[in-house]
Amino acid sequence: MTHAVRPSSHYAAEGRCASARRIRLHTTWCVLVLALGCRSSGGTASPAGPPVPAIEPRRVDSAIVATPPIAFGFAPGRQQYAYNAMSEIIAATVRGDTVRDSLSSSAVIVADFRDSGDRVTVSGRVDSLRTRSRRRGGPAMLAVTAVTFSLAIDRASSHRAIARDSTAVCTPNATAQDIGASVVWRIPAAIRAGVHWGDSLQRMTCVGNTPASVTSVADYVLLDRSASLPGDTADRIIRLTRSLLRSARSAADTAFSAGGTMTSNDTLHIELGTGRIIRIAGTSHGRFDVTHTTQIETFDQLAAYQINRIGQTRR
């Protein structure tokens, strides 16, 4: 869950070594820009970690299955959300040198929901996206506004795909579009508390100005209302996601590669009776290896984000 950020042109002038610092990942992977100083190290490239493990099917209690399903549909109309994310990044070389940075991002998401039963379509825009680095200080590293997005989810399918032209992946607008898409989850039209469902997602992102593939496997479950706090009218859906990133080697930079894994845990607060999304919050931990010729660095990222509804208007 998270969130994707591309550095400004300042970093493009830092040369090849700096490209190993520029990792841009999905917003639902939370926000990260590795805008760290250039440090080199000796050594040889190592494989970029194991494949994403499959999420094992969960056992379902027969008493839960016997309970009536809850009909669900997203509330139609326009909803507005405030997006905020924080991440802590640690970069380490094989010589033991480390560099730390903290990043913060904020934006406003405006989304129009249409739910036809089997298919959910969402279109909208992301406004006032800003990302700042504590280490660098000064103005925002990323600042975009009025970026439109759209997506559709087929409830009958367990596979999701976000199509995007590879030439448009490494742009600030792609970052904003990923943030907008993060408000939409695949929720069946009829669900039962305690029963798990899953899906997978394949999409493109950007690593060091090179397109990269991301494969994610997610497991969802609706919590029983008995777990809610007194006075809490929202239902909660938990999502556990494991993701694998692999970069493609560009023709201009065949020695550059990056790869890694990330695990995220997200909670969706929603009123099942009305279909209104109240809040989404999550945390993630990722580990990424970046190699450039014989230089190797490992990045650890801890991130947290919140998406809170701040208004709704019906059409």
C-alpha cells in the first residue's frame, strides 16, 4: 500500500551513481523516494531475494459459512479523502555505511464510484500531492496537482491488472494515479464475517528511471462485528499483501538492476450498509537490493499511511 514518488530534475543531474538511489514504488507501498547521497562499495551483485510466497488458503469454520451473507455495494457518487503517508528509509552498503531519511506525503483524492454489481468503476483526480524529505529540507521534492485517474474492478475475477503505457510509468502523474487507485478494494457483492478471499495484482512501476514489474498477492477477511469498539458503526476488512519487485534492464544501462519484497497490512473501515469508505490505514515493511555495476546497496523501508473521508456529495 501503499506510495510512488519520482524525484525532481535535481537528481537527474547527479549521474549514474545517483540512479541507484532513485527507487520509486507504488503508493500503496506507501511513499518513498530514496534521495540519498551517493556512496559506492565494492562487491559483486547478488540475487534480489526469493519470490513472493503464496498465501495459503484459510480454513473456514462451518458455523461462519452457515451465517447469511452480507450484501455489499460501494456508495454511488463522489467522495473526497485526505491522504497522508510517512516512511523511514535506511540505506546500507556492503562496507557497513548507512544513510537515513524520512519522507512525508500528503494529497487530496476525489473519487466518483459506480457499482453495477459485477463491476466497480472509479474515476477521479488527485490534487495537491506534495512529498518532502527531512534530510534535504526545503521545498517539496514532488509537487503535482489535478491528476486524473480511472480504474475498474471485476468482482468475479481473482486477478487485477493496472494497464499503463511503459513510457508513462516513470512520471509524477503515475505516482498520483497510484495514490488515487488505492481507495478501491476488491470486495465481493456478498461477504461473510470470518471468511477469507484473495486476489493478485500485476502492474508496472519505476526503479531508477527504468520500468519494473510488481506482482502482489493479497488475502482479505471481514472481521466480526463483535470485535468492534462500542459506538463504532464501521465494519473492518483486513488485507495482508506480499509483493515482489523486479526491474527490467534498460538498453542504456545494462549494469543496473533492482529487486526486493514488501509486506503490508491494511485495514479498511467501511459502512457495509451504505457502502461508504470511512478510513483506510496501513503499514508496510520492504527490503530492496540495488546494484549498479559492482556497487551494491540494500534499502530498508518502514512506512505508514492513512486515507480519511472528509466529505461526500451525491450526484
